[in-house]
Amino acid sequence: MNAIVVENLTKRFGRRTAVEALSFQVPEGSVCGFLGRNGAGKTTAIRMLMNLARPSAGRATLLGLDSRAHHTALMQRVGYVSESPVHYDGMKVRDLVRFTASFYRAWNAPRVGELLDRFAIDRDQKVRHLSRGSNAQLALALALGGDPELLILDEPATGLDVLVRRDFLEGIIQLIQREGRTVLFSSHLLHEVERVADQVVLIDHGRLIHSGSLEELKLSMGRSLEESFVEMVGERARL
Amino acid sequence: MRLNLSPASPIPMYLQIAEQVRRAIAAGTLRAGDELPSVRALASEHLINPNTVARAYLELEREGLLAKRRGSGTYVSSAAPTLGEAHRLAVVAELIDQALAAAEEFGLTRSQVRALIDQRLPALQEKSS
């Protein structure tokens, strides 16, 4: 069973093709690193998965449901942290948590409370006064609050300090311990993903370079992920 | 169990884990009947994917080094000490092979190599177990 099936997904902005005929699958129960250089099309692809951008062609199926036709049902089951989470920043943390919870039938309030405590986020603080790190941690706590079957993280901790990045890895590990949960985690920092990913999808210039098991990739290339990536991207650039 | 893992290495992490458990058994740090940390505990401790730990344990079960007990955890199997002995010899044999390859590359003679080993043997501390 696949948690994500992407078929021929394409996005054009005018004459520029940001994502071109992208196809890959992510098996249920895995942590998939979605990797590519800056500007490779990762965010555009993820925005199409989340129905925040309309594909020019192709489709994405999440948890067996079409990402556009079943968008509302999927909101309950898919957690998402974008690269720059936009919160209603005039709100206090406590109000934002309550507001977010109101969209979910099943909301894990104790879990969110635990995470806020661990991240030392003051519930009476206005969201706009939070540091970037706290803002990212808050976004993670809110994404986990809905007990998502699928968690999609778009460069969530890039540029943040090592402790915040660790919080994200811990969040991923804890979620994946539960039966059948799946995580898609995009980054241009390969080593960050390497620790927790068992699957990888590598893209460049909007196109798929490789997808499959990280371990099989290492065994077949006999190289680190970074070296394999450089070799595959370099090969393409010369074509 | 403290593992020393390099996620960025070309060697897949499940093989790194399996090799370190094998070595611990070979060295006698882990003995027959010892319980290993659960997949969940090891994954949380090292912030790695539980699937990776599970794959390493499965590999070691296939080799007969580990055994699962129903409803409890994963243990070092009772057959492990003899496998451990074979593994101990294999590890040292491989290191000797590497040294011999270097000797060949540098054009050393057999008697030179033998002399090098003989010089070092007295320093070997034999365990009285």
C-alpha cells in the first residue's frame, strides 16, 4: 500500500516548467526524504500535493484519495508544515491552538500540550513575537495535533539551530513508531534527511532523478547519498 | 547499547547496526540470553528510523545471532557464542588479508611479513575466560 502516489505531475508558470511529469510512490509506514537543490521544484510539488497549487497536468493520490477531489477529507488526515509557516500572528499561542483544533474531529490536545511544554513556548505570547525557531516548533506541534496518518514537511527546519532540527527528527521518529504512519520530508540538506529516511525521492530541474529505498541506493552505488546525488545530477547536467 | 552510527556513510545504517551487534557478541560484551533494546527504544535513542533498526535485527535473526521471544523482546541466541567465535576469526582474518595486500603492494617478502607478526605477538594479551 502506498501513502503517496504521484503520476505525471506537472506545473508550468508561463513558459517555465517548475515540475515536469513527476511520478513516484511512497510506501505506507516509511519516512521519505524528498531531495533536490534549491529551486528544483520541491516546494511546488508539495504545494500541489496539499492542493495549494493547481497542477498543469497529472495527479497526486494521498492515502488512496485524489488530492484535489478529496481535499477536505484529507485535511483531517494529513499534517503539513511549510517552509515558512504563516500563522495568524496577532493571535496568542493558546488561541491559535484552539483555533487549529476546531478544524479537527480528533485532536490530540495532551500531545500538543506536551510538545509546547517541551519547546518552552509561552501560551500567552503573541505568535508574532515568537522567534523563528519557536514558530517552527509551534507549526510542528500543530501539525502533529491532528494525529496525521501522513505528515508532509517542506524544508521545515532549514536555517534553524541544531536543537530545533533535532526536535523535528524526534517528532518524525515518534510519529513513525505508530503503525502505518508515513512522513514525506523535503530538504536540500541531504545529511539531515539521511538519519531518518528509509526512502528517497531525488529531483532536479523539476524532474525525477531517482526514487526508492535509501539503503538499496547506497548498496548499488557504493557511495554516500551526497556522492550519489552529485553523480546523478552531474550526469544529467551533461546530457 | 551505545552504537556509533554514521548516517552519511556509504554503508547503509542497518548494516552498521548489524555489524556493531556482531562485534559486541564476538567480543563477549553481549552474551547468550542478553536482551537487546527494543526497536522503538534504539530508534528513539539514536534518532533513527525504526524500520532501519528492525531490518538490522531481522538480518541478525537470519544469521542465528539473535532470537525473538514471543511477547517479549529480542535476545542474543544460545547459538551465538559459537557463531561469535567464527565471526571473531573472520574479522581478524580480514584485517590480516588487508595487511597482506599492503605487503604485496609494497613488495615485502614472506619472511619480512612473518617477522613483523612475530615481533608483535608477545604483546598480545590472551584473555583467560
